[in-house]
Amino acid sequence: MTVDKVRQLAHRDEASLVQFLRDIVSIPSFSSQEEKVVRRIAAEMQKVGFDEVRFDDVGNVIGRVGNGPVKIMFDNHIDTVGVGDPGAWGGRDPFDAQLKDGKVWGRGVVDEKAAMASTVYAGKLIKELGLGERCTVWVVGSAMEEDCDGLSLLHLIQKEGIKPDYVVLGEPTDLDVYRGHRGRVEMTVTTKGLSAHAAHCHKGINPLYKMAPIVLDIEKLNERLAVDDFLGKGTITVSFMEVKTPSLNSVPDTAKIFLDRRLTAGETMELALEQIRGLPSFRDATVEVLRHEAKAWTGKDVAQEKYFPTWVLPEDHDLVQAAVEAVELARGSRPRVSRWVFSTNGVATMGRLGIPTIGFAPGLEELAHTTREYIEVRDLVTAVVGAALLPRKLADRLAKKA
């Protein structure tokens, strides 16, 4: 099977591919509200000939092609962030999914509905051309990632019997191959005081005054966190503050700050917690890891602590090298091997479960969550070619080692 044939058939499907992408971008799909878009995706999977299509308990849509021994999952989260200020979109409807000047525009087109569309059509070619005869290929549209990375994939793998050997994430890589990113943990620090009328504030104990030096110590902590040559620096920032107070004319009785701690190589949740407890000003305070609780569109209650482990796959791993080979054939040039700045569902697959994971998708990471999201149609087609070639390249590499 020649690359030219794969490319020819990908271009043959271009109009259907673009229309499918525009359809799913036009359907708002905020976290826990994905039902309409996953049903549209399921319909497209059935239309293009997937062997099996189903939903799971937390609202993921799963399509399967093949039944071979090498099990590969292409995961694409299909929930999006909100639109923010509608006026910031320059008069455009974020869900209009315009096709203009060779680009598709709209909320979620980069993050990451373009990857969803391209892997569905890659699945079509994998079946049509027999590119995955030694593979089981799952294409997943996963829910609730924007609110809690990895939660829905943990459920899919641990509870639904979908156990991939390898995972390819659809977060934007600009058609490069990514192999990791920093982790994070979301924490709170709480200080307690004694409420009093503000006119008699000397009779109270103000928890904000206890908190103030802690905030300054956290700023100093950020300056001395570890640096990794590949992943970059660990960071910490205060992202929100709240108090409990009887009124605006009272001394509050509780102060709480929220922390976003980005974890570089070698850093863990336990280390992050100990660093906070070890601050010079951390007295009469408590630190806790936040917990995410939500209800899926299916009605199922879900929950998870907000710890998202750091992960990195070695560059010489078979999955990385197979992806580089496949993408080089698709692009006509060698892809860069790099990492994301933000977090992905890889915190579950590689970070928690140790399943080799990479990223490959169209789109620029810096456009995610902005009002300027767009995808080049030519990149969308190239992504189909790369994803269609990857299973065979991986199976070939593994067979040579058997």
C-alpha cells in the first residue's frame, strides 16, 4: 500500500471530512453537556463503516475498527470551554463553523474537534485499505476533559474493558509528535480567625492577615522550583482567594486561597504538599487537594481528586518512532518531537496507568481557548493520512522485535 494511495483517498474524502468537522463544531458541547455532539460523532462512525460504535456510562463515544492483537486508542476530548464575552468574537458566532480561505473557524475546532474528525476518517481508511489488520483501533470522543483531565479515560479503561496498549491524543500539536507534559495539582490553603464587628476589629482575629505572609512565601517558592530541560520549570501561583464573613462590616472568620501547582519531572503531589507545609509562614493553616465532582450527561455521578501526574515517554520508544515515521510520510517532512505546555488526558493514560502515550493532531496549541481558533483544511487532511498510517508503522516495528 503506497502513501500516495492513502493521500489520494484522504483527499477524496475531504468534502465529507470538512462537513463533519463543521457539524460537530456547530454543536455546543460544554463539559457534561456533550450528548448531542457524541451522538453526531457516533452517526458518522457508523456511516463510514466502523465495526462497532457505542457509548459508555460517563458519556464517551467509542468506535472500533479491527480486532488485532496490537491495541491502539486515538483519544479526542469533545467538550469545550465556554465562549467568554460574546462581543470578543468580532461579530462572529462561535458555533457558526465558517469555512473561509481554506480554514474552518469556531469554538473547539482546535481543542479538539479537528482531531476528532480526522481520526474518524483515518479509521475509515484503516478499514478500507487494511492498514490495521494486526491492530484493534479505538477512536474515542471523550467527555468532561476541560473540567477534569483524564477522568473519563480512567473510567473507560478501568471500568469499561477498553484496555489499549498505546494511546494517541488529539490535543493540538501542529502535526508534530508530542511525548509528554508537566503535571499539576490544585490545592487550597485555609486560615481560620475570629469574626467581630469591623467597628471593634481589635476583638477579632483576621485570617487574611495570617494568609498574607503565606501568599508572599508562595511567590518566593515559585522562584526556586525545579527545572527540567525537556518539560520546563515547575511553577506555583495563587489563582483565587475567598473569605467567609458575616458582612462587609465584619472581620472574616475564614480565608482560603486556591493554588495551581505545575509539576515538572520528578515532582509529585506529595512533594507539592510538603513544600507548602514547609513554608516559614505556614502556621495555624491547612492545605488540601481539591476534589472534582460532577454529573455526566448520562446522569452518572463522577468524582476525582485534582491531581494530574507529570508524564514523559522516551523519544526512542516504538510508539514515538512509529509516529515520526508515519507523520513524516504524511507531511513530506520530518516532524518535531516536543511536548505540550498545558495538560491533557495523558495524565490518566500515561501518568496514572503507565500506558505509552503520544500526541498527534492538527492545530496550534496557542489557539486553544481563544477567540481565534481555526484549522487549515490541508492540515486536517494531512492528519487523516498520518493517523491512518500510524497503526501499520507501529505493528511493523513491533513485529521486527518479536
